[in-house]
Amino acid sequence: MLKNWLMENQINAAELIDFANSAKDPAKATCIEAIEFASLTRPEIINDQDFQFMIDSLGSKAPRVKWESAKVIGNTAHLFKDLLEPAINNLIENTAHKGTVVRWSAAFALGEILKLKTDHNQTLLPAVGSILEKEEKNSIKKKYQDAIRKMEKK
């Protein structure tokens, strides 16, 4: 329902984030999830402050908040190239998380950032190489490998 309201402009992401800021983690994660679903097809619903909220949310103690925020970042990174450095730093931190979904979501977002071919790739590509050496889950490795292949084709 929240996603539909976002898609139909009945609410905007900033209003949902205002609510999420003071909500408990389960409600906060649900709000971010709605934004994630909407940003798949309408990434422009996110503004700079919303993107910064997602970057900050990567540091949450709640795994679901971490992974939903990472997915929003992956969906919208192309719109916020000037805010990628803090996003990359927080995403890399989440690549060592014990939770598979948190690591997978970080891999998704980092992969989307890699495909943008920004100057950040100079440091991001070697970091991803190190992550790949340590990562045991093939599903997560595949996210990085696919992104690297797509990046090299462009």
C-alpha cells in the first residue's frame, strides 16, 4: 500500500522518511522497503536528503534496515554521483556483516555503483576484489562478478 501511495504521488519519500526517522526498526524497514519497491521503476522519487537518509541507515543495528537501504541506494545511485563516497564506505562495511541478505544487498548496490564507471572505481574495484576473496556465498560472488562483467562491456 505504501509503495502504491508513493507511485501515485499520494505521499512522497520525504514524508515516509520523516515518519521512519522516529519509528522503531520494523516500521522503519517497512517504510524503506516501500521506497525500494517504488524506486525500482521511479528512482526520481528520491532526493538528496532521502539518499543521505539511506546512507545513514546502512549503519543501523537492524539488518532489515541495512538491506532495504542498500537496495534503494542500488536503485538510485546513478542520480547521486556526488554522494557515492559515503555510500560506498558504508556499503563496504556491510560486506562483512554476518547476515547473508545484508551482504547480498551491499553487493547489489556496490555492483550498481561499479557499473556507473565513476572515478570511485579506482578504489572500489580493488576493494571488491578483496571482498570476493573472502566471500563464501556464490550468490553474493555472482552479484559482484556480473557487475564487473557489465562494467567491462560498456
